[in-house]
Amino acid sequence: MNSYTKLFYSTLIVFSFLWVPKVNAQALTPNDILAAWDLMTEMVLESAKLMPAEGYSFTPNDELRNFANQINHTAASNVGFGASVNAGIPEFEIPDRSNPPQKKEEVISFLENSFKYYRCGLESLTQDDLESTVPWGRLGNQTQISRLKAILIVMSHLQREHGKTMMYLRAQGITPPPSGSFSF
């Protein structure tokens, strides 16, 4: 390629970037995150409440958690992820992981408390907080990521776990509530 051809293509590339309209991305705000959290809280709690008390011991097979432990995992994860939003120390009793609650009322109470706990952390966040970094990962193997990225990972985890919960409900012939998260 001669120098005139290189100059032509270089100029063409520069002008093509100048002509492309700029995209003004809207930032995800703390209020957007709170609204999404509230929607997810509602759908997960509604799903947990739909399962009859006797269904809390149900497991699709011996290799999977029973329904109570599926919900307990979701609640424990909400608590475990609380540090990513500076939620502080929970003001409710955290069940022993080796002996989690199995009764519907106790499981739902733990789930409700876990959602409130994480939400309290979310409520105090500013736009600048979303851009700050937080430690992420298992102790001894942590890295720094943006708080917004951490929150999105938490919400993604919640969606995956709720998908599993929906499968338990369907296996029991129960139609789960509609799912959702962000709505703009």
C-alpha cells in the first residue's frame, strides 16, 4: 500500500468517527437499582410464599438442595453480599449454615430480613458510591471491582437462584409469579 492510499484510508477512518452520532448513555442511578431490587424482592418472596409448607422439604433429586435450603441459600447470599453496599452488621439473627431453618415461616422470615438488610445498604448509596471500588471474591483471593459491578453481580446471582426456585415450584405443579428486574 503506497503512502497516498494509507493517507486516504486514515482520513476516511477519522471522518467516519466524526460523522457517527454520539450516543449519550444514561447512567444507572441508585434509584434505578433500588427499584430493581424491590421488584426482585417481591418476585422472590412471592415465590417462596407460594410453596406450601410441606413443599419446603421437596427436592427434585438427591443431588439438589431441598426447597427450604434453596431459599436459605438466596437469603444467606443477600447477607453475604451486604458488604458490597456497606450494609453493616445485620440486626437479625443469622441462622447456622450447618443447620438452616426448614420451616416455611422461619425460612421466609430469614429471606425477608436478608432483602431488607441489603436494601438498607442500597438506600445510602450515591452516584459517586457506584463508581467506587469494593473488594470482591473469596477471602484470600479478592480483587477490587466497582461497586456498581458488584451490585450487578449480586442481582445476576439473585436472578439465577430465582430461576432455580421457579423450577422447584413448577415441579410441584405451582405456577411461579412473573419475573423481572430493571424497568426504565
